Amino acid sequence: MNTPAPNLPQLLTEAKRWFDDALLASMEAAGEQPVTVAQASVFATLDEDGTTISELARRIGVTRQTVHQAVHGLISMGLLYQVPDPASARSRLIRPTGEGVRVHHRAQAALAVIEDVLAQRIGTAAVDALRQALTASWGEPPLVTAP
């Protein structure tokens, strides 16, 4: 039995894991507090003025409980804090602390270097084409009938 070639979603997942592994290992090697992929995802989707846990969960595509756990881990590390949401008495906004902003900026700089390494390995044109394909409008997800 032949093993089928990985499909595009599998390849995208592997590529995301490559970036996550490189970023988290690089940040820890630089002396930053270790974080999980879920915690890093919170920072990647967090608005500067604050974001609710519900909105973070929607953006990341996980449950509120998963985000809640990641956020509280980051709060205990001194990277995030909570404030009341002026738009809703029942919600709280999650915001980065000064240290959280510093770490986030360092992570963004590390990602730029990681992208440069990728460009050296697969070529600048390939990285540019990948970025162009991923930022193009794909429209609404199609409803298809499998053959």
C-alpha cells in the first residue's frame, strides 16, 4: 500500500509547527521565559488595546477554556493583565504588560530572522510566492461534493 502524499492542510500545519518550534526554542535560548504554542498564539492575536478571551478564542480557533488557561499562565508570568471591558460589564480585556510588549517585540524580531533563514534555505522567490498566496483573498470556503 502506497502512502499518499500529504495534503495541503497537513503541509501548512507542518510549516506552522516549524515556525513555532524555531520561535519558541530561539526565545528560550535567548533567556526568555518558556511559553507554550497556545500562549504564543494569544500574543499573536492580541490587540494592543486589549482583547476579550472570547475574541481571542475565536481568532485562534480554540475553546474559551483553552485561551483562559493560556492567558492565566501568561498573567502569572507577568506578561499579561486584565482590566474591565468598558463595552461590557461582564467581560474583561486582556492586555500586555510592559514586559509582555518587550517580549512580543523580541518575538517579532526573531520571526523576521527565522523568515530570513527560510529564504536562504528555499529561496527568496519561494518565500515571496508563499506570502503572496497566503495573503491573497481565497473567498468563502467552498461547499463541495466529494467524488
